[in-house]
Amino acid sequence: MTQEQNTNKERSPNRILVLRPIPGKQAISSTGLTDPRLFKDENKLHAIMDEQSCLWRLKYEQGVVPPELRQKFTSFKLARQHAERYYNSRNIEVTEVLD
């Protein structure tokens, strides 16, 4: 396998988690920290890998993520699962991941 073929299969160290309210349910925010701009494509949730430590973290394009999401993860899969659990408890789902 050539280097060019290998890089095509690599995934980005900055991935966007697309969020949408669960159909038929009201998005819940007990502390006012769920940014309504997340559902209007005015703000996005990123999963970013630090290339030095290879740890993943979650970050909004604008504003500060809720305290429950201010952690570091050893893989993208764990970061996504944690974000999905957090947002599912607020009637929000992760619909797709953009590279």
C-alpha cells in the first residue's frame, strides 16, 4: 500500500458531531447550557484530537462546553459515546459525524 492510499483512509483529527433534537421531544436544559444555535448550524460541536498527546476533547466553535463534557478521552469512539449519553439525557441526538 502506498502512502497516498494510506492517507485516504485516515480520519480527521477534527470531527464535527451534528446534533438535532429528538423528533417529538423538547430539548432539555436544566442549567441553560444547551446552545440552541447547535440545531441551526450557527454553532457546532467538535471532537478534536491533540496531536501531541493523542487525547480527544469536545469543543464548541462558539462558547464553552458544559462541565460534563470538559474531559479528555483516549479515543474518538469514547468521546462520541460520552457526548451521545450526555445529549440523549437532554432529548438531543448525534445524527452524524463530519470529517
